[in-house]
Amino acid sequence: MSNKKASQQSVPPDAYTREYFEVHCEGYEEYKISQGRSLSSRLVAAMDLADLKEGMRVLDIGCGRGEILLHSALLGANAWGIDYAPVALELAKETISLSNSSSSGRMGLIQSAAEILPFCNSSIDVVFMLDVVEHLYPNELETALTEVKRVLRPGGRIVVHTMPNLWYYGVGYPLYRILQGLRGNKLPSNPRLRFNYSHVHVYEQTPISLYRNLSKIGFKTKVWVKSHQSYGYERNRLVRFGMIILSHLFPFRYIFANDIFAVAIK
């Protein structure tokens, strides 16, 4: 299924280029060095949350470069990756072929939209939806999560990560911008202007909105924020230390951490 038929409003697949995945998409540094063998801390956290066992059936929605697919198979799972962007599937195929792993026979790729999952009812143990939510319009997300619930077995789980955290953009970032301004560093009032490809973020979340989106489908849901940024770009050690503390310490992390995680059980 190469096109998005589940909804009329969607980000076009050609909006995602090779440059997007290889230069701008989080985890690209580890990917360039290891061809997917090493994972960023965000992806390591997602794998830990999945608690995969040998023989499990895993689905990675929006598989991108294919790292989660590869590491799921290396743990003995039977893993499928779907993506509607042709470039993503090309990269995922390269990841599989470069792995030189006997587990490659346990990996499969399908071109499909998140709202149209080509799997039978109750056939999947674990679903990953990492950095996908923010790329789906509200009606797309509701349809996609309904599909996830359909294909998950009873007791199966979906592991979700999304960023940005709108509470950070609304409260934490303006405070950070003021601090940087006092230091002579001018930052844009709109934090999205710091990044390329922000135009593909069409439904950014808060912890509460993500919880509601999952719960209304009928999932038993837990949502939290946890920063996986090193802040290595900040040269001032004192400022960097303060950023790390604020992004990890309750309750400040809810407005200074930019990573939202969720685990939802069918």
C-alpha cells in the first residue's frame, strides 16, 4: 500500500528525504557510525520498554532507517517495519543488508500508511510508534491507534515516543531563550525555527494530550517525560549542569524535558 488512503489530510511521503533521515532525524549520528548497530539513548529506552522476548511478533510503525527492526530481530523477535515514505524503506533495506546477520530472515518491510495496517487481528505482541505521533493529523492518529489496538494481541503493548513536549515549547523554552539572550545569544521566539523539517510536525503533544489520545481508544496508558538530551552543545558547564538538572528533576522536568514516552496495554 504505497499511498495514504485512510485520510485526505496528511503529510506527503516525499516530504521525507534521505537528508531528513541521515542528517536531521534523531539518532543519525549513531546510525552513520554503526549502520544501525548502535542506538541513541532514546531508542535504547524504547527497546527496554518493549521488553522483547524471543519469538515475539513486533511491528515498527514509521520504521525510518530500520534500527528498531534490526535490534528486535537480533533479540529473536519476528519484526516487521512499515513506512509510507519510499526513502525510509530504502534506508531500512540498507540497514538490513549491511547487518550481515543471520537474523535478517526475521525482518520484513512493507510500504503502508500507519492508518492501514496489513496484519490480522490480535497478531502482534509489541508495536513501536517512535516519533510518528507528531507527524499525523488528529484524524490520522485516531485511525492509526485504532488499527494498532486491532492488530495487538490481548495484553500486547504499544511503545510511544514523541517530541517536542509542548509544555517545554510554551514555558521552558521561553525561559531558556531569556537566559541565552542575557548571555548575548539570540534565539528565535518560535523554537521550531531552529530546526529543518519542522513543517512535518502537524500534531505536537503534551503528556496530557498523548494520554488522552491513547486512553480514548481503550488502552491502559502510562505517560511520562524523560530527557534524553546530553546538552553537549552548551559550552558553559554551569549552564549545562543546570539544564540537565531541570530536565530531570520533578516537577521541573515537565516543562524542561522535551521527550514524551508512553506505554499502552491492550
